[in-house]
Amino acid sequence: VNERTAVAAPGGRQAAPDLASLTAPVRDEMERAETLLRALLDSPHPFLRAVAGHMERFRGKRLRPAILLLSARAWGNGSDLACELAAIVETIHLASLCHDDVLDGAELRRAAPTLNAQWGTQTAVMTGDLLLSRAFERLAQFGDLRLVQALGQVGRMICEGELLQIGSRFNPGLRESDYLALAEKKTGALFGAAARLGVLAAGAGEADAERMGAFGRHLGCAFQIVDDCLDVTGVEASAGKSLGADLRNGELTLPVIHLLRTAEPARRTELLELLQAGHAERRHHRLRALVASSDAVSYALGVARRELHSARQLILFLPPTAAREALLGFPEYILARSGSAE
Ligand code: FPP
Ligand code: MG
């Protein structure tokens, strides 16, 4: 699914908003954040500059900066600090992707070779470390320990989420609640921080910042569920990234957990065999077929819808502005990504 194209929501509902219209209320701030991000990635060293330049090729959707800046605007105004924080949050996200592609053994991201595919694991790991350090170095310049602590906590949660995921590889006993806890840590935490820091930068108090944090965490969880559905059902050419990594690495995602829970004994035995190491392509092919002939994806998307409903409820308290409307449109946007999953 092209991220800039509005896609009819499953079930024939109204077409989902596209990202350009969602971010319209903060277009200027998005551009300022982009300039700051470029400065954070840049380096006078030719090799480091080449690596940063390459990362431009897997330029993402900038969802986290968008959520941060819209939250700031929905609360008050888009301050300079909000733009700085948007660039920092995206830098942390990019750092995590450098490491994620190493852990997943992924070769492709946004139709470009990953850093590990292009330059090897060492470069990918060190680039992730470099970006993370740069983000915190910049953050410290604002002299606000609350911000440093908030993002330090997020870094810890992302790493805990990834480590827990590694620790549960090939574990058929992984429960839905375990999976949701993982998704909240590895993806929800940074989405939550984006919404939370946005309103904090605009002067909100702790209680409202916490509500925004919960909004972002639900949004992030739903985003991860949709991403995991696409990992099983998506088409590599249109996703622009390596798919099937979850299965190859023995990582159980929500559709598979649901299949295991509901399959009849013979099917369950086959599934358990598929989840053991073996020929990756054959296993992926068969798993896709099993998922496609079951209700696993619609079940998982139902859970994502529940998360998105909770997210919307949490921000109804915001004053009625274009930025609030845009934030309320994010759930539909995230679900629309799943158009090719169902
Ligand atoms: C994407 O998951 C990856 C994450 C949400 C987090 C990855 C984090 C690490 C590897 C730890 C390093 C952390 C920091 C802060 C540097 P995915 O594989 O499901 O998504 P994908 O399909 O886009 O690869
Ligand atoms: Mg990955």
C-alpha cells in the first residue's frame, strides 16, 4: 500500500485519510524537524556521511515526528522545542532500525539495501549506536532532566522488548498477553513518548501528558500488529522490505498465536513443525497458506481495532482543533495500511 494513497477501509467504510492531509496542520514544523534531523545525521567524515546519505534512501513515513508535532499543536503551539524533540525521536527510531535489521537478518528496507546488507553488521551496529548517542547528546542540551529521563526510559523499554522477543523465539507457549506486552515495549513506547513529549513541550501538566502517552502506546501497539500481519501476508515488492523475518527467526506474532490457539490438533502439529528451524522459504509459503485459509488476520486486526478505539477515547479531552482532528484520524490511517493484509 502506498503510504501517501488513501485506501478504502476494510468493510466499505469511508476512505482513510492520507498522511499528507493528516500532517497539514503542522507542515511547517515537519519541515523544520526534517532540517534538524538532517543535521543530526550529518557528519564531516566522508564514510559517515555516505552511511547517513544511504539512510535517506529508506526514509520512512515520519509518523513519530508527526504525532509529536500534532500533539504539541493540539495542546498549544508548535514550539521550537517540539521540532527539536521530533527530530530526536526520529533519530532514536532510525537507530533502532539499524539494529533491528541486524537482528532480523533483513536485506531490504524501503526498497534499498539495509546497512548490514550494504556495509556489514559492524557498520550497522555502530551506526545505530552513533545515532542513539547523537540523539541523547542533543537532548541533554535542553537541560531538562524530565526529557532525558523520558527518552532514557523509552530506550530501555525498546531494548527490553527486543530482548524478551529474542528470549521467546520458537516458544509455542507465547500468549497473546505476552505478545501485546512485547509490542507495547518495542513499538508502543516510542509512539507514546512522541505524544507525551509533544504536549510537555507545549506546557501540559503530568496528568494530561500521561493520557497522551497512553494514546501513543495504544496507537503504536496497533501499528505493530498491522506490521506483523503484513509480515505474513504482504508482498515484498510493494512492502519494499524483507518479509517473513518473524517466522524465519521463530518469532510468534499475533496471527500465528491465534492460529496455534484455535487450530485442530493435526493442524496445530503441522504449525509447530513449521515454526521449528528448517527451509525458510517452504515454511513461509505454507504458513502464508494456513494463515490465508483461517481467520487469523481478521482476528489480529480486530485486536488492533480495539487498541485504536482505546487510543481515540484517550484524546477526546483535547480542545477541538485541526490538530486534534488529525490525531483522531491516525487510527483509520493505521488500519488502512492493513488493506493488503486482509
Ligand atoms: C521494528 O520491528 C523494530 C523495532 C520496533 C525496535 C527495534 C529495536 C532494537 C533492535 C533495539 C535497539 C534499540 C535502540 C533504542 C537503538 P519489526 O522487525 O517488527 O519491524 P520491521 O518490519 O520494520 O523490520
Ligand atoms: Mg525488522
